[in-house]
Amino acid sequence: MTQPSATTGVRIAFAGTPEFAARHLQALLGSHHSVIAVYSQPDRPAGRGKKLTASPVKELALAHQIPVFQPPSLKDPAAQQELADLAVDILVVVAYGLLLPQKVLDTPRLGCINVHASILPRWRGAAPIQRALETGDQVTGVTIMQMDAGLDTGDMLMKTECPILPTDTAGDLHDRLATIGAPALLQTLDQLQAGTATAEQQDNSLSCYAPKLVKEEALLDWRQSAAVLERKIRAFNPFPIAFTQLKGTGSNDRIRIWSATVINDGKSQAPGTILNISTGGIQVQCGEGSLLLQQLQLPGKKACSVEELLRGHAQLFSTGDVLEIPA
């Protein structure tokens, strides 16, 4: 096979699905490397109408007339042969969502590399951004790794760090990591092409697993400390959004919480008790300290400030009311 020159770059197949992946695909499309084909997960139902919707990566690829492949699994021999027939130099994987069998890992000349939104080996798995926020990490970043058969266990080719700010939501951190990840990916590709890339093994003893988010864990348990709950609220913004509900009401009366601030004023009542209501927020007792809920969303309504919410729904909240505690 003819080796690509430094000016033409490498031939790439790109595998990714969400917006984070699309930001990296966009960077590749603006580089001297050639994206020959794109892999993305099959279209999924989305929105209230449950209409089949293409992923952000698929939409971007089609806009640039790049062939898109959407196999349900890469374990299928036909899908594996399809990749082999593309004769790409490397497969770049960013939040693809499907496991790559060894046959696929061995197919491209330069193997498969992955852009992972964590400083490995700290957080392996599907939700490293959210778990870093939820746990209270102060630093995160992006790791480019050579993929192997394990879950985010491959040798690290490049790491770039960024701080986690006290006000960061998962959405904020997502955008910042995409911004630093794209140039790191391009630099790694250049090093692989030039033969100057160096690989560092991961220390498995330092790894944590970042499981996929599920909506049920967004229900706040007011017995936890205010600091823990405030981090959850930021970690679950913009998905699945932390929520609570007034005690004894149905699930349709859940209240989504988009932002809150920790208050340590020495008050102590039963967890979940509404301590104070003002235009600045609704203060709720936690297991330790309290939270000032500042931006809320009622069912079927848009998120708004507490001041705006109270203008139309002041009757929903009273000092002394108790918010639901999970069983």
C-alpha cells in the first residue's frame, strides 16, 4: 500500500454519533487529512413525534457528501468486510456507542484511535464528563488513545487537561472539551503519520467506571449534603436534569432543577423542608446545609427563574412544605 504523504494526510474512516463527535469530525474535514467514510449509529426516534432522526455526525457527513454506514453491530462479517474494502489508514472513534471487535481493530494500517473525554485512566465508560462533575473533580481533559479490546484501556497517545470550574455544567464542560479535543486529535494524527507518536500504558489501579446516565438517578435525595446535590444538578444539566416533587404528588408534578447554590446558614430541619421562599430562590434543607433553588421548570413549561415562576405559580410552594424523599 502506498504511504500517504505529509501534505495529503491519512485516509480516515470516522465513527461517532453525538454532537461531541461531530465537533471532531468538523475539525478533520477542515484539515489536510481525508475522511473517506463515516460510521454512525442507526437513526433513532426523537422528539414528541418519535420521528426517526439522524445523528449530528450523520447530518454533517451527508452535508459534505461523505458516505455514511450505519450497521447495528460491527460483529457482522459483512460490516467488517465493508470497512476493509475502504482501505483506510486509520479509524477515528469519538463517542460512537458500539464496541469494536478485534477484527475491526486490526483492519486499518494504523489501527483505531479514540478521543475520550477524560484524563485516563481516571474515568472509563460512557459518561466521563458527568461523573467527573458529580464526584467533584477539579481537573479533567481529553485523552487520545490507541484502541484495544478493553473498555477505554488502550495505550495513551496524547493528553490535554482543562480545569473544572465551580459553576460548570455538563454542557459547559462538553463544549470546552470538544474545543481542546479537536486540535489534540489533529496533532495525534500528524504524529502517527510521521511515526513520532509515543504510547503510554494506563495504570489500571487508578481507573474508575463512568456508567451511562439514567433518568431515575436525577431524582434528588434531600438527605444528601447540599454540596453533593449541587454537583448533581450541574452534572445532569442539560441531561437528564435533576428533579424533585412536592411530597404526596404524582410523578407528573415533578419539578426540574436547572441551577442552585449551596447555603450554609446553620438552619436545621428535616431534609426536603422548604425553609424560605423569595424572588431570589427557594431554600431547601439538605442532610447537611441547604440549597437555594434558582432556576426551575414545571411540567410542560420552559425553565425560568424562581422570581418568574412565583409570579404565576406562587400557590405551589409554602414555607414548611416538604419535598419528596426517594424510598
